[in-house]
Amino acid sequence: MTMVSVDSRRFGTIEVDEKSLFEFADGLLGLEESTRSLVLVEQEDTPYFWLHSTTDPDVAFVVTDPWLFWPDYDIVIPDEIEEELGLTGPEDVGIMVLVSVRPAAEGKTPSVTANLLGPLVVSSSTRRGCQLVLDSSRYSARERIGD
């Protein structure tokens, strides 16, 4: 097992097995230089976890499994993406969506949304991933969670 150190402004220095990292060859939209990431679980009893860059200590996103909130969420992964990621079947595919929390006005609750239009697709076997941009008008980049 080869351990690597990941610096994080939020979590300090984390030692992780290199095999637990995900490679996003093209990065994420707007963060193309951040190509390696780690999924961190801060609390076991929550549907949210962190996708943390291994190269930038400031870059960490809250992510979640979309089917926990939208059981009918449906995406089609293009054949070229399946090939690029080395997906071997449904059991090899992981889907995450980015979560945003916007502060609320005084006396109101914060707005929590998920980007269902730009899901992250990862292969559990190759540890490669990418961000899809769906061309569906069925989903939004700001679907409210908890309504």
C-alpha cells in the first residue's frame, strides 16, 4: 500500500492510500487543473461527503448520491465516456452530484441545491472519472434538496 499526503485547509494533512484517489483527466468544470481527488466521509450518518482536490488545499466540494433525493434520476452515459473511464458494467459505475449551500436571509433556512445537470461519473475499478454535462431540460444545475 502506497500512502500519500493530502493537504486540506478544512481537514489538515490527511494520509490516504494512493489507490483511493480518483483521476479526473479533464478536471471539473471551472477547475480543469484539479485532476486528482479524494472522496472523504466526514460523518457516517449523513448523505453528504466531500470530494477533495489532492493538489489544491482550498478545493473541496460537498457531494451526494442523487438517488437518495431523486429516486427517478436517470442519466445515460455515452459510449465514449464508458470507454474513456474503462467502465465494465453497472456495478463499476459511481455517480455523485455537487451540492451547493447558499446562505439564507435572516430568519430563513439556507438553500441547499444539487447539480443534476452536471453529474460526476466514476469507475470504481479504474478510479477514473469525469463530469458529464447533460443536455436534458428535465434537470437543473440547482435542484433544491429538502423541498
